Amino acid sequence: MGVRGYTGEELIRILLKHPRVKISYLTARLDRPVPIAEIFPQFKGRLDLYCENLNLTKAAQSADLFFLALPHTSSMDVVPALLKAKKKIIDLSADYRLNDEEIYEAWYKVKHKDKANIKKAIYGLPEINRQKIKKAAFIANPGCYPTAAILALAPLLKEKFSPREIIIDAKSGYSGAGRKPADDPFWLELKDNFKAYKVDAHQHTPEIEQELSKLAKKKIRVTFVPHLLPIERGILETIYIKIPAQPREGDYRLINIYRKFYKDKPLVRIKNEGEFPCLRDVQGTGFCDIGLKISADQKTIIIISAIDNLLKGASAQAVQNMNLLCGFKEIEGLL
């Protein structure tokens, strides 16, 4: 549902290669039903389906599992009916990521219409919630910035590390802003430019803090500043963690902590000591790459994480979640 955006296009591309999936229903806001190949010519001869306006009755009769690639604030209009029909749902919007509806309403500036189902949604970060996802029927797929941030910080916080301060300096390709019409001034502003936006006021901040607080079992606050790059895809985050006291030799062999934490997590790759990821390492893949070091004065841990915002930050992660909740191999169709 909501197939015309970047994430909808990526979902089709991935699922067409998946050996256990048949795409059976496509929706978008349209004046008339159109072949999907008319919207995305790359699928001509590969997917013979029409895309049409949503009809919930037809939808419930057409599929077992639904990916909701809808705009924020739209998923809550359709989730109740799909859950009532006992359908599996993976929602790529923010509507069910936050556990507290008051926080959602404060950041997204709308009243939540489906508070009863917020608690039913499992936060779909497989490297953290794998067992819960396997038993779930309703997944809230994480945001792109939170995915890179949480994966970068989870091993330290699970080790009961107590940072004095966490600063997340994040850069994203423009596809994170969604598809824009060709005459949108967004493009002129972006050309040959690089800028910060929503400085310490981005709606992904409470999502990051919520999930980090769960890992740490105490309240975690972050300073989060996103930036927009004049490239299509990819997120690179440089994270600075102020250490409360100088670590004793051997206490914080960071590389070992991270490799142990992610040893059975096939889509997270830890760089060797002294090596750090760049966007080319992950663009077009479902991987999250992480590199890290302690500063020369031993007072700051520096972590650099990189993902493709459309894949590990959205569609590939959604398919990873589908694999888990359907009992398939976790990376089936993703490599």
C-alpha cells in the first residue's frame, strides 16, 4: 500500500526476487487504475498487476501480509481493519513506532486515531528484537536515522555503559525526504549544497531515545542533528559518546564488544580497527556497517555507522522482518 514512493518501488524490486512471495495487490492514490509498469517501467514484463486506489475489502481478500509504505499519519486509517481481518502487517510509517501516543501527537502534530493498537506493534529492528518479531503479526518498521543510530549504540548500552552525552551527527541522501515533483524548489535548494535541517528538532529523536532507553534500562537523551546531502541514497552517522571516566586498559575493547554482540546478526558488519564505513560500502545493500575508536585523549568514543536509507533504513529491513515473522531464513531474498 502506497507503492509510488521510493520505499514502495524498492519493496517491489526485492519481493520480485524473493522465492517465497507472490505480490498480489498494489495501491496508490490514483485517478484510475494503471499497470504498475506505467508507474515504474523497470517492472514491465516482470509484474503484471494494476495499481489502484485502496479498497480494504478487496485488500483483505487479496493477500496474507501487507507492507504499508504510506505517508506518516495515514497508516492508522487502515491498520485496524487489517488487524480485524487477521492480516500480518509491516508498517513503514511512524504511526506505531512510538509507545506513547502523547509523544507521537507532540512530534507529528496530529491526534492518533488508533491508540488501541499501538501496544500491539513490535518495533521491527531485527538485530535487537528478533525473538519478538518471530512471534508477531504487526511490525512497526524503524525509521532510517534510528536504525543507523540504534545499531551503532546498542552494544555499549547493553554493556551498561553510562555515557555522559551522546551526539549524533547524521547525513542523508535526498531520497529520505520522499519523492518530489520536478518543479519543487527543494531541488534548487539542494543542488551543489549541503545543509543541516530540523536541528535538534527532528521527529526521529523520540524514537531513538525510546529504543536506546529500553536497551540501557534507564532514560537516555541524545542531541540529534540531521543533514541533507546532494546525493540520492545513503545515511552516514558520526556519533560521539562522552565517557564518564577514563576507561581502564582492557575494559572497553570496543571491537570485541561489537563483534560479540553482532556475531549472529548477518546484516551488520563491523569494520576492522582503524577502518570506517563510507556510503559506497552500503548503497544498494541491506547492510549496516560500523566502525569505531576511542579518541586520543580517551574521553570520547567515536562511532561511524552507514546504511542505505531505502534498504536497511526501510524496504530491505521490512523484508527482513517479513522473513522472521513468516518463518523464512532471515536474509532470504536480500543478498
